[in-house]
Amino acid sequence: MSTYVLKELRADLAFIANWVPEKAHVLDLGCGDGAMLEYLQITKNCTGYGVEIDDVKLPGCVSRGVTVIQHDLENGLGLFADNSFDTILCLSALHMMKNVEDLLRDVARVGNEAIVSFPNFAYWSNRLSLLTGYMPTTHEFPYKWYETTALRGGTINDFEELAKQTGLLVTDCVALHNGRPVSFLRNWRGSLAVFRLKKQ
């Protein structure tokens, strides 16, 4: 898969891939159809596993040549030993978790570095929706409030505090909109928060 193809499919993934080192051993939590791991295997000679619970998405991983484990992340990462991976990816999955703190502590245990992304609830469009009396419906929050799989609504500032509590040090943070970095008023103008983390 080329950089161009990945940008067309998921511009945010194309940006995040730049943070993954060459030949890294990667664990992709909530890997979906395996597009990210396939890209990392082809372009960066990475190895690793995807973890996904959705039956519908598993065949996509297999067809891409991605080794995938069907597992509920709510049950933790007990099947992986300490320091098993160079990089842990948890991309647009964290806000669907009940036990966010527990998962992040497991991430700190299993990996040397982590890259986490989630919809930024403080994005201006979300704030405007709330001001008009409605829950947000955006690209990152595509469902109505009564049908969404999102359980958490976090912001960039919220996550910075949580990372410290769970033994993770923020080494980089970028706010993205349509796959492009936003620097000015990032918590207001960035629809997706992306954090690079390592153990404290």
C-alpha cells in the first residue's frame, strides 16, 4: 500500500505512520481492517499483531496479510508479556472503552512507546452543537447520541492529565483536522487528538 493510497483511505493514519520507527514490533489495538499494519509492514518492515473484536473487520485483516487476534480490550492485555512491543497503537478506539485508565496502564506495561488518537470533544463544531442544545454529529462522532459506540468524550487537556496518572509521559501531541496538523488554538480547531507517549 502506497503513502498516497493510505492518505486517500485515512489521512490521519498516514500522518501517524511517520511516528512509527523502521522495523518496529507493533501492537495495533482496535486495528479495524488492518490498513495501518499492512502499510507499516510494507513501507517500514514492521512486524506485529492487530487486536480487533469486530467479526466483520477480521476478514479484512486476513486479506491484507495482517496477523490479528480477536480479543475484547475491556479484558486487558494480559495475553502479552511486559515490554513485548516497541510501539503500541490505539487509534480512534480509546473513546469506546469503559476502562480507559486500566487499558492505558496495560499499554505502559506492554510497550516501550505508544501512539494514541481520539476525537477531540473540545473541537469548535462540537462546542457549537452543545451550545445549540444537541450532541455533536461529526466525521469523528458520526452517530446520533442514542446509537453511538463512543462512551467517552475527552479533550487534549483531559488526556494530558490522564497520561500522567497512568505512568505515561507525553513526548509529542498534535491536533489534526482532515489529516493535517493544526497548531494555532489546537484544542479548539483540531478534531482529532494524537499523542505520542513513553513510560515515565
